[in-house]
Amino acid sequence: MHISAQTYLRKQSMQNRTFSVRLKKDPDSGWYAIRCVELPEAISQGRTEEEALTNIKEAIELVLEEHETQARREGGRLTEISV
């Protein structure tokens, strides 16, 4: 898989972030539903717990990228803070 330098750098900076996720197995289908507590827009699923966790990581990355894109469109200066 080939990724751009910008995407690579963004992923490198996101490696230190930690998020809480809620994982729940559907008793009827057996699939796992998963969502990020801090980013309600980040939701996913998987046949296994491992697949659901992999999928939510991608969903979180996509939501964060969209938030960054929207913030850049709105203008102003973007800066990072630690909490």
C-alpha cells in the first residue's frame, strides 16, 4: 500500500493518541459493534473483536482527518495541545 508523505506524517503524530472505545457483540448476528467514546462519529464493526478493533482505528483516523480538513477550511491557526 502506498501512502503520501502527508498521510504518513499525520499517522506518525496520531500514534501517541489514546481513545476509549465501546465494543459490544450482537447476540443474534455474532458481529461486534464498536464506537469511539470521544469521537461519536467514529463507528465500525467486525466479525471478530480483533477485526472490529482494526476497523475502528481506521474510522478514528478518517474522522480526525475530516475534522482537520474542516478546521483548515474555516481558517485560523491550528495548533496542538496536550491535556
